[in-house]
Amino acid sequence: MRPVPVGAKGTYTLRVTPAHLASQFKDSVLPPVFATPMMVTIMENAALNAVRDYLEPGESVVGTIVNVKHMAATPVGHQVTAEAVVTKVDGRRLEFDVTARDEIEEIGKGTHERMVVDLGRIAKKLDSKKPA
């Protein structure tokens, strides 16, 4: 991994469809609003985008900690954008401030941590866990 500067930013945007709703994704008793796990997904994608250009071939980053608040509901049809900003680099450990907003307001915020990993090493570890 090349050095990642504190302050590096990434974004990820998604148009909310029925498949992204809590009532479809999780349970029909829930309201038809953007599901929290989907918000976390776009925040993680924004964090990946913040550091993607600093990764060497064969490297990736995986999420290890997510601590976010989902503060406002978003219905189908709205566009949601997440932004991640690198706040700390400690070797292979990267920390981010993350936010998400729709066209009207901020809908979520928090912190996220990712670790730089060697994809070859991960593949070997997964192979050793395959069922017999």
C-alpha cells in the first residue's frame, strides 16, 4: 500500500429502489424506507473509494468496525450519497468519518474502520475453511 493521506475522501451514490427498503430487505412489518444495512453498505463503498488509488495490485481493504447512526428516513426514488474521509492511518488500519445524505438532509453519520489485506493470503485462508 502506498501512503494514504489523512483527509483522503471518497463517495458512493445510490438511487433507492424497492430492493433497498427495510420492508423488502428485512421484514414486511417494517416501513418502506431505506434500510440501515444498505446505508452501511454505501458508507463502506465510499471508504473503499477513498483509498482505492493507494492500494497495490493484490491488495484490498475489508471492513472491521462500523459505528453509525441512521437519523432520517429515505423513501424509494431518492438518491443517497455517502462520503468517507480518512481520519487516521495506523499501518494497515484505516479510520474514517462517514456520512450519508439524501437530497433533503443528512440521514446518517458515524465512524468506520478498514484493514488493508493481501488477497492471496485471504484466498488461502478461505480455501482451508472449505467444507469437506
